[in-house]
Amino acid sequence: MGFFRKKPRTDGRLSSREEELLERISELEEFIEGAPERIRREMEKEISTMPPPDDLDDRRREIKFYSRLSRGEIRNEHRYQTRSAFVFLLLVTGILMLSFWIYSVLQSV
């Protein structure tokens, strides 16, 4: 590109500061020239890379859970979870029935 680069003087002597600046300018110009290709490569890499699954932590926790427990302990855990789900279902049913009863009493008033 070389838009901002000035040609070095012909007297043959540049100060070290000017040489550093010219070197830095050429580095930045190369960086700018390579930007579209670099951005394209990054986008391709991002598109082709699969993100980790959302449930990765849950899977690891489950594997660790099952590796530490015996069959009897696992059976007891399933039984406890089933009982808890049943109690939750009864609770939700009771709340719905109570809400319906209150609604019907308020409608008759």
C-alpha cells in the first residue's frame, strides 16, 4: 500500500529514530494489508469449530455420581427421586384444586 510511507532521504543517513519509525510503519502497513485474509481465516475457523455441548457439566456430574455409587445406592436414589416427583405432582394438583374451589366460591357470591 505505502500510502503514508515517505521515501527515505537520498543523503544516505537516517537517524535511528527515523529508521525505527519507518520499520514500524512498514509493519503496520503489512498488518493492514493482511487484515482481510486474517479476518476471513478467523471467521472460517469460528464457523467450523463446534461449541461444547450445553449439558457437558451435567454429563460429567452424572458420570462421577454413577462411578461412586453401588447398584443398591443407585436404586435407592431412583426411588427417592420417584417419590419426590410424586409428592410434587400431588402438591401441584392440590394447589390447582384449591384454586378452582376458591374460584367457584367467589363466583357463587
